[in-house]
Amino acid sequence: MKSEYDVVVIGGGPAGLSSAIAAAQDGAQVLVVEREAQLGGILKQCVHDGFGLTRYGEALTGPEYAERDIDEVRVLGVEEALSTFVLEARGVDCGVELTLSNRDGIHHVKAAALVLATGCRERTARQIQIHGDRPSGIMTAGCAQNLVNLQGMLPGKRVVILGSGDIGLIMARRLTLEGAEVVGVYEAKKKVSGLVRNVVQCLDDFGIPLHLSTTVTRAFGRERLEAVEVCQVDDTLRPIAGTEELIKCDTLIVSVGLIPENELAASLGIEMCQQTRGPLVDQGFQTLAKGIFSAGNSLSVNDLVDYVSEGGARAGHAAAAHALGTHQRAKNLIRVDVGERLSSCVPQLVDLNGDLSRVVFYLRSDGDYPEGRVIMRSGSRELAYKRLKPVHQAETIRIEADLTELDGDILAMLI
């Protein structure tokens, strides 16, 4: 490991790998820092197919998708620091200085540009306040996926799944195929959190019941989980007295949402977006901190890995341009706001010194609608238009816009 690089990427998942590839292709010296012993991120344990349909035009498993980027990283000579942790990051005049730790000791590394691709973590049972003891058999969906797909272990024989996130839905199918009985999937909200296709392929096709407006309120068992209490909830997600039901099970899998890993970004004083819980970025995915970029699920939770890779590549190209001195961001940035029926937009800023001819925006709706039209305006100018039928809250809306002629700030609307 050298002491200086043009670009350092934190995270070796799909966003980090695509960032590293793009930066190296542009001539930057790149280091990828990954806390696990292998590159690939969460894709390593996603043995189901469906990845790469947009990017490659074919359905790949998670490991197959990751392998293509890992091979490219190594062909380009990107340096890897595996089983390595970031102890500290601080801004300096020439960029960022990192303190890294691995089996070889403590390392101090300087980078002209830093890409944060740190991904997400899952909410646990304790974070959603399930009462009771702490017996074995309660785990996140990602943990169960790791046990089954990487360790070859079946976590239990009679399973309850709380939450209808995509990983939870996929694990309902996976566990059924491995011989476990999935008693049901319970979701506190009135509608499913995951993609519609996963409900059909993972629950309906296997006869696994889905219970909406219902949650788990208590766990029973000392050494091992023996049962859970489920209860219907009202519109405010409060349990309704008298609707309690005891479900015997030995495993509870929690799939109730993802939390972007942005502790490192916070330590650098980077301004965050309240809606996405990731940094505010421009179309090159540069944050408001000069020379620091963000990509992937730590920026905004995505439903398609193809979009993660696309955004990572944009961050990598922009990071290389900054590090090599071929791009200087404009002092004044254009703001991007969202109107009714939209909950978030990435990027939230536009750099007028950047490429404006084909800017990609990733939007989220605030609910499900039978149809809708996305319109992006700048003053009286219409920048982009896209018709959707239907509109799902769980699915990212991708839209391209020509921003070469702007008339002030930008407003994205779903009507």
C-alpha cells in the first residue's frame, strides 16, 4: 500500500467497484478499501438471478455480476486493501487523509479524491422494539441469507418473517426451497415494501401467506426462540388490543428496512439530505465537501444494482477528473427540488461546469399510483418528460434530462 493515491474508494461492493473502474479508466491511481476479505459486497451472497438486466441485457446471479467488475478492477491494476478498516478520515489542503488498519498495521494514506461507497446496514429487532428476551433464532434477512448461501447452514425449520423488504421476500422463497416452513410474512404497513415481482415470485408462487397491517410485538424463549406474538396495527402503526395471536416458530427473520452507512461521511462534516439519508450531491456525485464523492446505497437506497453501478461509474469519472485537475466545480450550484407525489431525488444539485447534455436523475414516489407523468422544469422550460404506468414507491424512477438551457432552479414533479 502506497502513501498517496489520486482516488481512494471506501467499499468494495458494486458502487465501489464501478467507481474504481471508471477512475482507473481515466488514468487515476486508485485504491479500494474493503473491510471484508473479498470484494463484491452483498452480491457475494445473492445467489438468485435477475441482476444485470439493464446493464448487460441478461439475468446474472449476484456473484456472477460482481465477478465481472472484480475481473475488470484487476485488469486495470487497481490496488486492493482487503480486511482493512478506516479508523479516521480528515480533510487536508490536498484532499483527504485516511488512517487505515489491517493485519499489517496502521497506514496513513492521502488521496486527492475520496469516493464513499459504504453501503447500508439492516435494522434489527431491537431497533423496532420487539419485546421479550434475546434467544437465538432472531436475525436480519441479510444474516439469514449469509448463513444459507455462503455458510451452507439452515437457520431454522419453522420461520416467521417480519417485513416485506426485497431481501425478506427472497429469503422466504430460499428457505422454502431448502426445506424450512415459512409460516408467513408480516408487514406493519398497508402495502408491501418490496418489488411487486418479488411478491409474486417469492410468496404467491410458493403459497406463503402475506399479512399486511400486522407486526410482531413480542418474542418468547430463553435459549432458543419458541414463539412470537403478532398483532394487527392501526393507521398509526400502533398495536390493536385484542388482535394478538401466538405463532409457534424457532426463527424470526427481520426485513424492515436499510440504514445508509454514513458515519464516515458525518465525521467529515458532509451535509446530508433528510429524504435519502445520504449526502447532498451534484450530477458527478460530488458532495458539498470538495473532493469527496458518494455512490451506491450509502447515497440513496436503490432497488436495482444496475443503477448502483451506473451511479458509481459517474462518481468514479468525476473523482478522477477532480484528482487529475481536469475539472473545477462551479462556485454556485443549481438546486433540484421535488414536488408533490415525489419523496426524493438524486442528484439534488447541478454543477454548471459539468456535463449538462445528459444528466441522469433517480427519483422516488411517495406512494403507489396507477399511472403518472414525471416532468422536470426549470422556470418556464421543460427539461424532461416521462410517462409511467404504474408507479411503485419501491421502484426507482430513472429519467435523463438535457440541462444545457436552464432558467433557474429545477423542479421535478409527478402528476
